[in-house]
Amino acid sequence: MDERAVGVIAIIIQNRTSSASLVNETLTPFADMIIGRMGLPYHERDLNLITLMIDATTDRIGSLTGKLGMIDGVTVKSTLAKL
């Protein structure tokens, strides 16, 4: 059985006009593991800052962060508490 974890994923999107839609498309298949989401535009630096609160297996979390990290201009970090 896969380990489950609760945690936070921080996403920084540089050049929000070109990358934000790709991030949203990537998140959609993982919607069932997202407990909450907060996104803030940082217009002065042309950034979007997104925080996801998640509950899922560590494999699914790794899959999501890996896919997000492959998007050009996106930085992803996560912190998890294994349950």
C-alpha cells in the first residue's frame, strides 16, 4: 500500500501569461487530491504564486510535482507529513 501524506505544494510561475494555462491544465487531473488552493498574482514581477494543500499518496504527489517542474518557467517545492 502506498504511503499517504498531507502537505503543501508551492508553485512559482514566471511569465504568467505563457505558463499559467499549462499549470492549470496539469492540475486538473489531480483535482481530487487538492484540499485547497490559493493563487496570487504578483504583477510587479510578472509572477503567479500558488499554494496547494494536498492529501494523497506520495507517488501521486511526486507525479504532480514532477509534471509541474517540467513546465518552462515553473518552480515547485513541496513539504509533506506522512500519515
